[in-house]
Amino acid sequence: MSFAAFVTGSVVGGSLVFGSLSYHFLRTGDGVELIPKGSPSFAETYLDIRQFTPSDWAGHKTVAAAVVAAKKESIFGPPPPPPATSAPPSLQTPPSTARQFGAWSALPNR
């Protein structure tokens, strides 16, 4: 083995170690995103997040925090739709009226 091969291998190996300590490599539907890590570690270096759900993100809080810090929230996907209401707001019973009807339901049946 020549000295040049040793130096090349050392540079490539050192670069890979530096990259894995410094970045999260996230596989998304659009490709691979590099997100800077908050602190150097080998934990969670590569994650395939194409099928992640909110509960998956809850299990990877450090990665989620790094995504927010990098201002790449679009990685999380579109926001969930608002919950459906049973009736439009114009047809819902106001709280004061509901209390009045609730008092009537306590009357004995005839």
C-alpha cells in the first residue's frame, strides 16, 4: 500500500466520521436532506422518514428539534385537517341556552 492511498483513505474516513457526527441524513420522498445535529453524536445519523407519523416523530425528539432549528418544517408534511364539527357554528346551541334546556330535562315526566 502506498502512502498516497493511506492519506486518501484517512481523509475519506475522517470526512465520513465528521459528517455522521455533525448531520442527520433524512431520507424523504424528495431525496436526502442534511440537517445539522444539535450536539455531536453517532445517534440517529440516518433515518428513513418517508412513512413517519406524529407518533414516530415523538420517538425522535432530537431529530424533530433539529428539523425545527434548521427551519425545514416542510419535512414534517402537510398539517392535519381541522377536526370536523357536528354542525356549523350558526346552528350550534349557545352555552346559556344549553343550561336552560338542561334544567328543563330535570323536570319529572308526566
